[in-house]
Amino acid sequence: MAKKSAVENNKRKEKLVKSLAGRRARLKARTKDESLTAEERFEAHLKLAELPRNSAANRIRNRCEVSGRPRAYYRKLKMSRIALRELGSRGLVPGLVKSSW
């Protein structure tokens, strides 16, 4: 099980990203808009820099929904390999058969 603080910190980041996604997208579009003057684009860069760093989507870490583990994460299933194996062994994942020989 992952540290609770790390899992909660990640959830906080997800909420912040969701709330500021629109504003961040608009400012990024203004920084790349060639029809604007250099001063306007620079001003958009400054406003973008004022936003919290944790509002950037790439700051979010994919974590297992079951255990909170950050590594060996399957995106499709939203869980780690260890949790997948454990649930598969119990027969709780439809269509998954753990091989043994």
C-alpha cells in the first residue's frame, strides 16, 4: 500500500488540474498565437507562470486504484500488476485467467 499522503497529494493535483484546465488552455493558445504581438504573447506567458505548478496535467502520477502503487500501472485497467494478479487469482477480474503450470 502506498503512503496515504502521496495518494492524497495526487488527488489534490487532479482536482487542481481539472479546475484550472480551461484557463491554462486559453493562456497556452495565446502564447502560441502568431497573430498577436510579442508583448501580448509575453504577457500571456507571465500569466501562465503565475498559475500553480500543480495545475499542469503532467504533474499527475498514474496510481493504482486499489493499492495506490505508482509503478507497473496498466492504464486500461487503472491498477498495478500486483493488484491485477491478486484480483485475478481470486477470480474477480472478468476474462482474466491466471496461468499456472
